[in-house]
Amino acid sequence: MWSGRFREPLDAGFEQWQRSLPFDWRLLPQEIAASKAHARMIAAAGVLTHDELETTLRGLDAIIPRARKRATELYGAEFLKATSEPRASRAPSMAPGILASKAEDVHHYAELELTEEIGSLALKLHTGRSRNEQIATDMRLYVRQHIGQTVVLLAAWALALVEKAREAGDAAMPGYTHLQRAEPVLITHWLLAYVEMILRDVSRLKDCAARLNYCPLGSGAIAGATLALDRTIAAHELGFTAPTANSMDATSDRDFALEYAQAASTVGIHISRFAEEITLFATTEYGFIDLPEAFSTGSSAMPQKKNPDLTELLRGKSGRLLGACTTIATLLKGLPLAYNKDLQETQEPVFAVADALEGMLQHLPQFTRALRFRHERMEAAAQSGYLNAMAAATYLVHKGVPFRKAHEKIGNAVRYALEKGVELGDLSIDELRQFGPEFEADLHAAITLSATLDCHDVLGGTARGRVRQALEEAARRVSELMSREAVEVAHAGA
């Protein structure tokens, strides 16, 4: 591709070491799509005739089937079907057919394959473009597509959480601060907290997709194409909003890769928090959840064990997302404009993010639906440990006691109950009146579990009526996400 300037061949070891085809082969669908868009753009500029354009497009369309055929010839269809990545939608996989090539990178591979398919006409395709803009375009297309897939998977998990929340009804559980029991909440309220996280994650990913959706084709190596290309042709063909505004920025920009990794890392953090809570709640010490056996394993030494393998792996794999994010940020932080080969190293972290995140999310909906809550134990825990103390203080506020004084009076009552080994509701009114004359017979009704839940009757609170409203609103938002927004993002990456 660039040998005219050179007289000495590359060192054989270096040549193998610097090749990116072993990982950037994954960009072949994006490379083909971008090459077809570029072909239309240079045809409009008079570089290709109508017949040459049609031949070039047919040749480009033949490259992936050729790779699959070669892979089948090398390894056999059954083997490839068994070893294909489930998310790649390629059975048999095209990877072995591509990796058998001696090409330097995915761009070189596509050019060699196109030349084999249509002859020397293929050499016209590189007119007016550079690998710098090609990889920038391919990576944007790849990230956009995987954002769409991630949104669809997040929507599926959110739907499972909503279904689980609806199933929980008005069942209560302890809410925690500092990992100490704080106040009772509805299980539905707890589950919907994760739905809110997911909806924020979707928003971040969609923002990233909108910001990256500008087409670098026509930017050349650094200064722009040397032909009078109508860049809007390629942008429209690939579903981009518009061409990029600055060629130097377009060829060196990997903000979208970093932003994608950052958004994915936040998704991973949310998944990890969910996994941590499920892991804790499934322990004997909590006993709130029965782990589904389909997602658990046992011990090779201890016959009684049922280990939370899925949640532990989710918790662990979130670290990969954070690691990829750090890698990309570190690569970018000291690079001068414009393209530098360091940018090649941003590809593998992006691929790692897509694989790890989609792998985590594909199991979560089914796992969530398979969870079984021990409602009796959770409700008993919600009624012990003085979790109604805040409701008791609120009761005094309604009696005209300033909250600071109410807090103090109930604190004294809790200490007294601790010494007696009973709950607040077990204290008599006479006992409570030693802490203040405001305590009356209606106190006990004000600090039952249902009353304690319902006293949080504000938007976003855990009062039963408010949570029912929140559940319906969450269901509506998730349904909308699945039926419209996720589909739009997914189609943008198709």
C-alpha cells in the first residue's frame, strides 16, 4: 500500500507485530459499508463510470461471503458454527477466512479481496481517501452499531426488572444506608431504582451515538480530500447526520471511543451494584433471595454449596470496562494532531467493551426473572431493628414537636427499647410518655409497617400509592424504549 517510497522490506518480526488484521478484522462489515459509500462519492465526482461503480459495489458485496466460504473450506461448517461468537450473527464465522490473509489490516484485506474479485478496477477505490479517515469511519460505525445493541439489551433487562417489581406487589424489605438497616421500603421501590439507572445509561449511550454521528469520509489523511468530493453523499449513505467539520479533528478524534467506554463503564458499575446486592441478599445471613440453580454452581469440595457465580462474574467483569476506559484515556492524553499509530491501540479496548458489556447484559433478563424473593423473611426484617423510628419522629412532628426535639425523644425511646430487648411498637404509651407528653394511643397505628411505608408520601418516595404510580410510569418508559427508541438506535447502526 505504501511501498513506493521504500527500498528495504520491513523487518519480518516487526511486520507481524505491527499488523492490526488479527483484531481489526471485526471491522470488515463497517469497512465494506464505508467503501461502498466512498465509491458512490467518487463516482459522483467522475472517478468511476456508472458501470465501474456497479462492478465495484458487487465486488464489495462479495467479500464477506468469500471470507465465510474460505473459512468453511479451512475448518468445516460444523466446527465454525460451534465456535462462532453468539452475538456476531455469522455462522459459520468469517474470522478464520480473513485471518488466513497476509494483509496488514482490514483496509488492506478489503482491497486485496476486491482486486481478486474485480481486477485492477479495485485500485481506483482508494482515490481520494486515506486509511486515516477509513479507520475513523469504521470505528464510528462499529461503536454506533454496538450502542444500538446495548440499548436493546438494557431495555430487555429493564423490562425484566419491571415485571419482577410488578410481581412483588406491596411486599416490603429493609432499606439500607451504610449497609445498616435504615427504613422499610417496598421491594418494588428497590427494583425500580435499578430501572432508573438503566434509563440514565440509555440516555448517556444515545448522547454518545448522537455526538459520534458525523462522517469522516472525505477528510483524507489530514488536510481533506484532494478531489472535489460531495461529502454529503457518503454521510447520507451511511446514516450519519452530516460530514465532520474539520479534517484534522476527524482523522484523530477518538472521543467517541472514550465516551462509549465511559458510558459502558457506568453501565458496568450499575450492573456490579445489582450483582453485589443480590450476592449479599442470597447469603444465609440475609436470606432474602433464593438463587436460581440455572445460574449457580456448587463446590468441588463442599456438597452443600450453591455459589452465586453469575453475580460474582458480573461484578468482576465490570472491571474490564473500567480498564478499557482507562486504557483509551491514557492513549489519547498526550497525542499531538492529527493521526498517530498509537490510535490503533484504541481498537482492542473498544472491542473488549462491546464483548464484555453485551456478554453481561445477555444473561441479566433471564436471571432477574428467575430470582425468588423470600417475602416473609424480608418483611420480618423490615419490622425489626427500629426501622419505624423515622415514622415515630414524624408522628411527633404532627403533634407540634420540632423535628430536632422529636429526633431526640425517639432516640431516647429506642435506647430504652434496646435495653428492654423489644421494638418501639412493643412499648406502652405510659413508657413512652417518660420521653414526652405528646405520645398518645394513636402512636402504634402510626408506626406499623404499612403506616411507616405510607408516611413517605412524596414523589419518588416508597409510599405504596406512590410506588404503584412509579411502577406504571417506569413500565411506560421501558415500553417506549423497547418499541421506539431502541429500534431507532439499532437501525442507525445496522
